[in-house]
Amino acid sequence: MSVLNILFVGSDEVARSIAKKSDSRDVDNYIYKDLKEDSSFSTISILRPMNYPDKPKPFFASLTVSDFGIIEINNIDAAFGETIVSMACAGIKEGFVIVNPAKGGWVDDSQVKSLLNQAGLENWVFIENDGIVIREKLITILNKIKPQNEPGFVVAVDQAFTVKGVGLVAIGHVQSGTLNKHNEVVFAGSEGSAVARSLQVMDLDVDVANVGDRVGLALRANGSFRDDLLGRGSILADSTDRFEIQMKSSFKLEKATFQKHELVDGDVIHLCADFQFIVGRVTNIGNVIDVEWDSPIVINKSSKRNSLIIQLESNPRIMGSAKINTT
């Protein structure tokens, strides 16, 4: 069972034409299951950040778990520019563009293509505003995804809560590896461990959750496992070797296209990685940028994605991407 996680910037109407709406908080989630002849299925999972660009945090957080992008363009404006630059910084090199001008408006396809190329999204393609056509194209892409057999696992937690009769439940995305039922789970920042008593993917009980799956884990805590600290941005893994906790970090910034602002000592920035959105202050600018964080950040050592560096006062708000130095 494979999954294609898609970041969609556009209207609820267009998203609903592609897949069925299943969940809504700060991010709307739309799901389509492609059933196979052997009764298994693959999944199209669309994440649509609500109230973007006014509320950027859900958008940037969704970038950290998405592999494909879709943008519905009503007009070419600053929000469109920020969207494509952010997609490029997050490594989302493939996607669809739906040109859907506002009533009485007009969008120049050649201008859109030029901006995509400048942002580094030259592989993105235009597609007609037809949910069935879009879905069929996505299924073709989905069917090309090859299973990954990496050892161990890392799960980025989106939310955690206690369910009566079940106990502690964490919901998140498998960022790497394969999570099995009854695996021992460690929580970054907690000395104890827990056992994954059961797993759910797409509301179905499963024995295995793979890369890209949005998984629910029913956990039985052991020892000093700090379940009271478990929540959005937490990292669960098979071993403490998978992550590093830092209060101070250094990195080289791969600056975003169209970003003219230069960071200076004392600037306030945010790190966005694996659902984390942590504020820090630049303490030194040299060959690398040094930052002190207001709260600990967790670096997923097995991640193939760079962290995103955000400055909410800049335009665009994304400064670029960075590989955080680890020991």
C-alpha cells in the first residue's frame, strides 16, 4: 500500500472534485483510495492549509510531509510567489498548476511558466480544472511509487490525546522506515519508551505502517515516558540514534529564490521541520549561521528533507532551507 501526500493551495471546491474530504482542523484533508484487484489499495492524500496566506504556519508545516504539489491560480500575486518558492525550498519538484482566473480576470500562462522556472519548479505541468482528469493523473503517479525497505522508523506527530478504553493515542506521519505493530517506540525528550499496541491507517487496523502513511498509534507507556509532553512536533522513533535534540544550532542557509532580505545578528526566525515550528534568535553570521532556540528542536537524522527557515516579517516569509549540523 503506497500513499501520495499532496500539498494543495486552492479552493475547497476544486479539492473536493479530486477526493473526499475526511478531516478538518487547521488543515483540510481529502482522501481517495485507489482499490486494487487483490482488495488492497493505494491512497491519494491531499492537505489543504486553511486561511493561507493569512495564517502561514499550517502551510509551512504541511510542506514538511508533502511530496507533490497542486496550485490553483486565480491571479498572480505575492501569495502565489511565496507558494512556489516555498514548494521549491521544500523539495517538491513535481506538481500541477490549475489556472482558474477569478470572474472577469485573466492569468497569463507564459508568465506563470516563467515564474515556475525561476523558482526551480520547471517540472511542474499545467492541467485542466477537471477533478476526474486530475485524479487519474495522480493515480498514475501513485502507481509509480516504489516500496521503501529502510530499517527502523521515524514518525512526526501531528496530535496526541487519551481515548477512554484505549489509552494514549498519537497521530502522525511516517517520515522514514517501517513501523510495525508491537514495535518499541522512543519519544525524543523522554527517557522512557512505549509499545505500539495497535496501528490504524485510513481508519483500518493494520500490522504495518509505511513511509508516507498517516498513522494512529495506540501506545502503552513504559518507565518515564513523558506522555504529558507528547504533541504536535514530537518525534517518535525506534531508537535515540535517529534524532538529536538541540537548543543551539548551526547551518548554512540555501536562500530562497526572490528573497532579498539578509539575516543579521539578533534576527528572530522560525525552524519548520517534521511539524515543528520553533522560534529562535540568530546569534552569529559567518561561514555558518548560529541560532539559539526558545525551546528544544528535534533533528531527524534519517530525514531526506532539509529544514525550512522562516522569518514572518520578510516577504516572502520563507528565507530558505537548511541542513542542520549534527554531531
